[in-house]
Amino acid sequence: MTIATESSDMVVVGGGTGGCFAAATAAREGLDVVLLERKSEAEGGRIACGDGIKGASTFPDVVDRERLREAAFTNEGISRGLFENPQSGESIEIPFDETGAVIDRFEYGQVLLAETERAGAEIHYDTVVNDVVQPDDSVEGVTAIRDGEPLEYRADVVVDAAGALSVLQDRTDLSGSTFDTNVDYTHFCSAYREVLEVPEPVDWDDALVFKPTEELGYLWYFPRSATEINVGLGFQMSQEPIELVDVLKDDIATRPEFADATVKNKLGAALPTRRPYDSAVHPGYVAVGDAAGHVNPCTGGGIPGAAKAGYWAASIAAEAISDGDVSEAALWEYNERVQTGFGKRFAAMDCYNIFGTAHDLDDLVSIVTAIPGQQLVDAIGKKGTADMSLRLKLKTLLKTIGHWGVLSELYKVQQTAGSLKDVYESYPSGPEHFDAWRRERDAVMDRLYEITGAEPKY
């Protein structure tokens, strides 16, 4: 049977944040680009998400950010976090250094897709990609089913924005490049969320509420408005599974403000809770967003990182296409931008994720609730410092009697995370120095495993 073929400069697989920013950027660079989205046009943009966001002002300027904000940013007054102690019921408050927001992810996704089309990209909905076209080492396109008919999409560069555990990476022979294949399901989190409408306004509509659970998970309560709340939870797949829906419903039942709440929407998903891929380029192929581990491994936040990654990937790919060279070396600058940008911070924060695997919930909660808010923010990689006055140090020690060994370990982890950031700052400018860089990074990780006693994650 003859399969119809379509050709373009770039094909982008997936209509999430990374895919849309990649397609919009490529179109504005003058490329002929097609974005393939498996959902229908009516359902495009509906993705399971916690909806909390920081850093939207740093979005690349390739879509109408003001239109995006007005349509989807339903609560822009998030000024603090609330960490709930599941044992005592008490909460600690952590002020944010910059105001965050909670969005309507479906409206956000719909506007982003519309903006991508307005930028000049062609969008094919109802298109399920099932394989890559790879006659030799270089990827030269993908095959798909669109409206029940097989199609082949040929392109100079394929951008993989197909999400966590992307099927494209299973179908691509990546042995001829440095593309990171050290990827396992245990590096991911299983999550479930509901959007609830409550009868009366909550009194914490300026806060993101977190509550840790067993199995390295946490519950979240993120207010889209004072009466519409995104509630959800996730657990690390490296741990024993938990009944997500039951645990969430049990916790909701304990909260008076959720009495008589109605469920507006429910959805589940998997997301990476690991460091960014060491390399996300292969000849003719680039991965962005969840498909490349571009997610904060402690909070699951990935929208700003995916936006930047999509922009960088398309910008560099456009130059490579113009030069007639889409080799790994020609696309390598994308890796460098990611790793020396948000990648170094996400890699450092993964140290705390690994630290958590070696301790039980009681240890972790006791430490977190004892450390003052700003020091806690710094300790998990925002600034890489955790300085305290003598008075605060003594107060923390008194509150953590029985957990001093864990507290000492946490500070060693914090120092190691700082060293890891330094290594990522020196990410190589070309693939020829990649192996040496990785050996230096792995030596830091070996120290981390020695400090924590955790099983190696990678």
C-alpha cells in the first residue's frame, strides 16, 4: 500500500508547551513547520497539570503573552506557600520572593495552540504518531495515523515534544549519538488531579498548599480562584504504589471548606521527576519539555522550562537547517543552553529527591517543619545557600532532637548540590568533551549516594 507523504522543514510531535513554543518559533524563523497533535481541535490543550506557575514573564516572546495571561491566568495573586505537617496538622508559611499564578490549563493550552497557528505553523489534530523515519543514523521524519489514514511526515528536523516516556525514543535508534537513554520508569511520578468548585471562598486563595504523603509523594491544593481549586497528588514510581484517587478523596473529606464541593474535571498523567536528559539531541532529532526531563523534580513544575526549551530547540534547529547541517554537533548548542540555564538548578534539586528516598516520612517532615521558610527555599536549590544566624541554628537544632543525623546529612546534600551546579555551569560546548564532563558529574553523584546511603538513581 502506498502511504501519502508530506514534507516540511520541521515536524513537531505534541501540542503542549514545549511543542507549541518550538513550532511557533520555527514558523517565525520562516520555516515550513507542521505540529502533530493526537487530540481533537476541541480537546487540544487539555493536559493534567497542577496549574501553578512562576516565571511566565520570562516566556520567549514568540506568542502573545498578554493574550495568554488574560485568557488563562485566573489567579495572579499567589504570594506564599503553605506546607502542612500531616502528623500535627500544623502549617508553616513560606513567603515567595516573586508573585506566582494559577492558571486554567485547558484555556492556556487552547490559546497557546491558536497562537502557534497564528505564528504560521500548520497544526494537524487527530494525528497519532507511531514511528520515526530513520533510513540511516539521522531521523528524517515520522509516520502517523491521521483520521484513520496512514501518513508519512518528512522533515529536516523532528522535535519530540510527545511528553513523558515518549514513544518516539523507543522507536529511534539513538546508539549513534550521545542522546540520553539512561531513562527508567522509576524516574517518573504518577499523578492525578481534580478541579473542584467549592460553595464558599477559601481563605488561602493567595497560597499554594502542599502536604507530604507516604511514598515520596505530596498532595496539593492550588486555587485557580477563591472557589475553584486544583487538587491532586502524585507519588514517585520508584516507591510502592499508592491508591491516588482514594488518598486524595480521604484528605479532601477532612477539610471543611470542601464540603459539598462539585468535581468539574478529573485527569491523570505521568511526569518526570529526574534531572534533565544529559543530552537531548541526535542527528535530525531534538527532545523538549517532559520528553527531555525538563521538569522541576521536587515540585513537578515544567511550564516555563518547556517554553524556553522549545524556543531554544527551534532557534538552533532553524540555523542548522539553513546551513544544511542537522548533525548532533550542529544541534549541540541546544544542550548547552538547557544545562547552563534551568538544567543546572533542576539537576541540583534532584539531589533532594534522592535524599528523600533514603528516609521515612517522619524524618523528612521533622526536618522541613523545623527549618525557617527562606532557608528551606534556599536549601532546595533556589539560590544554593542556606545561611542561618546562630539563634536560628540553635532553634532548628532544638526542634529536630532525634533527627540531628538527618539534619547534618541535609546540609551535606546542600553542599553537594552546589558542587553539582558548578559542574553543570561548565557543560561542554560540543559532543567531543561530553564523556569527560559526564565523568566529572558522576563523581559528584557518587559522593551524594555515599552521603545519603540512597540507591543510585541513574
